Amino acid sequence: MGLSRRQILGGAGLAVAGMAVGAVGSPLVQHVFGLDEPPLAGGYASAADVLTDADSPSTTITYHVRTDAPVVAFTFDDGPAPDWTPMVLDALDAWDVPATFFMVGRNLSHHADVVRGRLDRHEVGNHTWSHADLATLDLSQAVGEINRGAEAIHNVTGRAPTLLRPPYGHLGGSTVLAADKLGYRLVLWSQQMHEAQYEKNPQGQVAEIVNTVRPGSIVLAHDVGDQRRLVALRHLGEMFAGLRARGYRFVTVSELLALDEHDPAQRP
């Protein structure tokens, strides 16, 4: 199914669950698998009337990467925070696993000491300044949220993020156009933790991740939230062990993207 840039940015004809969506030209919505429902919800702020503001010819929306290599990228959203982010970093260190943290700029500014000196092996992506739903903002407001988040990341880490995960996974409204304007690649996910489902069965959560990951998967977890998050976070090591037993290795999202032979950004 092909969608034009106008259809994607205007919110028309977005995917139904389990359907892969492609765009003619850019941005490119890559294939979806393993999702309960595609995170394509949106708000009222249509971008369809300002397409002339699109500056980048290669903005992409990625759920997973098409590769035969047994690789997987774990991602953690909404942090950092002092309660659970250190637990996640400890588990990643213990298992020598790199990850991608999509950080909320306000949280990073408040809790910089939690991650300072601990991110060398890891990637940091932009999750906006305040976790605002970009789909309900106009273009200038969305750009402001993204830029302020990037500024916080740069101030603390010295890095300029190139990946954006919109809060709630919402791609509606001005979200895609703002990402395009600022030169970001949009990254969603193909597998995620279902802590509420496994609240009293953490081994079920472990088994779900270990058994459903496929080559090129992007796994969503959170290092901030309510106590149910611990169903996943306390058992990350078991997930890593199970996936290694299946022959998987772990990469950051950018490393994963570099493996996608179908990615227009990798073509000469």
C-alpha cells in the first residue's frame, strides 16, 4: 500500500494492525510486525497545509529493520529518574549490552547525575522536553518541544541526538513534519513490555520477549513509570540471557539502522 507524503502527514489512510505501510518518496514508513496495534494515533493539529516547510528528503519512520542478522535493539523511554534508571544501567553493564535511551529533556535536566559517566556504550535519543503529545501541537510548538529536548541532551551529554521517538508513539498532526524539518529519524518499536499483563507472572514477560524477538526487532521498555514496570526491569538479565542463547546480539538503534539494506538512507 503506497501513501503520498501528503497522506501520511495529513493522517489519511494510516495502517491497520499488522499491515506494512509504505510511502511513495519520503518519509518512508517501514514495515510493522508484532504490534498489538500500530502507534499511529494523532490529534487535531494537521500538518497537511504546510508541506512546503518540509526540509529533509529522507525522513523515515522505523518500527524494525529488515535484516537476516540476529540482532535486536533494546530501548528505554521517559527517563532518566533515580528510582529505576540505575537498575537498568546496572543490568546493561552486567550483561555488556548497549541500549538506546529516549530521554525526556526535563527529566534529564533534573536527574543528570543519574546518567553522568554511564552512557558511553549507549545511545541517547530525543523524547521531547516534557513528554507532550506532539500530535496535539501545531508545528512551531512541536519544533519547540523537540529542540528544547535536544538542548537538554546536548547540555548533559555533549551529544546532538538524531533519533526522535514521539511521546505515546503518536505520528499524527505535525509530528512527522516537525521531525522532517529538524532532520530527525523517527523510531517506534516492534515489540514491547506488557507489564500489566504479566504483573503476577514475570517469567511470562521474559518468555514473551525472548520468544517473539525477530532479527531487526526494536524492543520498547520504560525506566520511569508505576511499579508494574519492575516486572520487566527486574528481569532484564533473563531476557538478555535467553536471547543470547538464541544467538542474538545487542545493538543500539543507530547500529541497527545501519544494517538495513532496504533503507534509502544507506543507499549511495
